[in-house]
Amino acid sequence: MIDGDYAGSQQASATLTFKSSSHVTISAPEYLPQSFTLNRRSGNIVDVCLKRDPKTLARDYIIKTQPDDAIIEVSGNPVGTGSYKTSLKRNEYAVVDVRREGYFSSSYRVDGTDEPGVYTVTLVVDDSWAASAPASDLANKNIRFRATSDKTDDEIWYTLIRYASDYFGDFTVNDKGAGWAKSTWVTKTFSKIKVRSRMEIKRNPGDRKEFTLFLSSEYTTKKDCNDDECYKPWDRVLKTYVELPSALSTAVQ
């Protein structure tokens, strides 16, 4: 642009009188514009080199994870495992989500204004995961077992309650006649969640040798709330109770 009018691309010419001058502006996409004044002292040829706009320069950033098999996601889409490389301009950013079973998930924001290089995201071990076990066939499921002992119904019932007490202590319901027992909730607090567990035993009215065990496993992220509505079913069970079904079944064999 010469004196506000388009004069050409890559090269242009202007005619000046002895006392005149012209204002020149040169611009290009992704480059910093440059302005100057032409006059009789400028010379017949003026070369101009534009500088690249720093905001348009893409720089490389590498995200590494610990543990090195963690899944990396960007905008909810998996982009790698353990390592991910992205290029950002200075006016751009990327939010990287890192997750792995047994660890707390973490989000990391990379800005194009950060120094390029390697950034490590270290996940923290989920203490509730380490203290529990997958429980697709245990938690919040009916588990049936039969007593094969020659003991009386009362003796079998007392045996079950005695063994169950080793795991849960007190019972809110212990009705031998109805064949129904329900323990109190046992609560354990971890760094980010609170887990509660409860056991319920029912005798089959039609077959007094058959019993149903129901092991409730629930969690809440609201550690200061003890109301039932704060809890949700948990698909894991604390390792303390993993052997409970087999222990009860074995006790009445």
C-alpha cells in the first residue's frame, strides 16, 4: 500500500518529485506489517523483509505420563498412551486429560506461550482402588449358598452370625425366627471418596438350608454427608469382604 492505495504484490513502484514523499505499508498473512516513508534519499530500490508474527509460529510440546501406560485424551478423544506430541501457536492452547485404572485422573493445560519441550503428568494412586477389588459378582448382588451341616437350624444360624460378626460387628436386625439379619454400615474414608459396606442374610422360607447373602457396597464424594441420598452403588468391594461369601458358606458345611 502506497499512500493508502494498493500498489502491488511482492513488488511495486512509485514516482516521486524532488520534494515529495510517500507513506508505504507492507503486510502479509502471518507476518508483522512494516511501514516507512519513501523520499528522494531512499534510493531507487528498497528491499523489505517482513518478520514472522510470533503468534503464528507453531511450537512442539510433548506430554509424557507416569505411569507410562496411562491413556491421553484431547476433547474426549484418545490420542495416545504414555506420550503425545502437539504443535501450538502462541495464541492457542490444548487441554489434555490423562487417566488410568487405579489412579486419579488429571487434566493438564498446555499454552502456546509456554516454553516448548517435554511436560510430565504424574497420576496419583487411587487409595480406594488399591484397597478394593473388582466385584461384578459380589457387590450389590444376591449370592446364594446352602448349608450341608447336620447341625440344627438354630446352630447353623448362630454359626453364620458369629462368622459375619468378625467382618461387620453389630447388627441392626438379627431375627432368628424370620431368618433375617442385617448388619450396620461400616464406613471407610479415603482421600477422595467415602465407602460404606453392609451385609444382609436371608434364609429361604421354603428351604431352611438355603441362604441368600447380599453385600451392599456404596460410595460418595461428599465426605461430610451421611444421608442415604448421598451414596451411589459402587462396582467394587473392599478387600476386607472379598472372602466373606466363601467364609460363610464354608462355616456351614
